[in-house]
Amino acid sequence: MKKYLLLFAFSALALSSCEDDDVEGFELDMLKGEWKDTKEEIISGKDNKTVLSTITPTGCSAKSTTEFRIDYYAAYTAVTGIGATCTSEKTEGTYTYDAEKKILVIKYKNDNERPYRVDILSNSELRLMEMFDSIDYNGDMVIDYVYRSYKR
């Protein structure tokens, strides 16, 4: 009886210790791929709901993408230009992801680490809240939030 109880306890421990790895692996699998910038919103820090400003990429900038791979590689391709004359520049780096805390930290070459809180992550939608360079955009003495939205 003691052997079965001991076996059950070790099995439960082994299964529970793998749970975080499974969640992280699942979320990394959803994160991988190329994401198109769709929107930048500045949200009031007072209620975290009121939209103060929205910027939707148009023209060449609407073609900018962010790429993630499961080997922790990240790349941002900035597309700029006027009219049909678009040019692109790719910046590569790495990222880390904490599935439990929902924190994504991106580090591009020649740049600082930039932490984001993952607000939405699905197969078709990604929404990140910037956790750096926060300022008060509307002058109410409360730090406001910048959210970045992406689609596949």
C-alpha cells in the first residue's frame, strides 16, 4: 500500500511540475510566426479603459511586421516610404517569455530590453502593453499605457 501511495505522490509531483512547461510551450507555439502591426492605442492609466489616442498604420508602414520563432529569435521589419515606394529594414534580436506572468521581453541588437505584458495571445491576434518609457499623455498626473495590436 505504501508503495502505491508513494508512486501516486511522485506521479502527481511529476505531472504538476510539467504543467508550466506545457503552457509555455503552447503559448510559444501560438506566438511563433509573422505578425502585422494593426494598431497602437494610448489608454488612460486612471481606468485602463478610456482610449486617449489611436494610431492605425497606413501606406508603407502597414506592411511592418514582427516575427517570433520558438528558438527565442525575434525580428522587426520596419517598412517606410511614400506611396508605392516602400523600403524595409530588418532588426534582429531575441526574446524571453514568462507564461505564468505573461511577460514578453524583446531585446533587439543595439537596443535595450523592452518588456511587454501580453494582454491577448491567440492564433490570429496579439496585443501587448508596453512596460517601459511610460508617461502621462493626458496631463492627469497618472501614467498612461501604450498597447500595440497585431494580426496574422
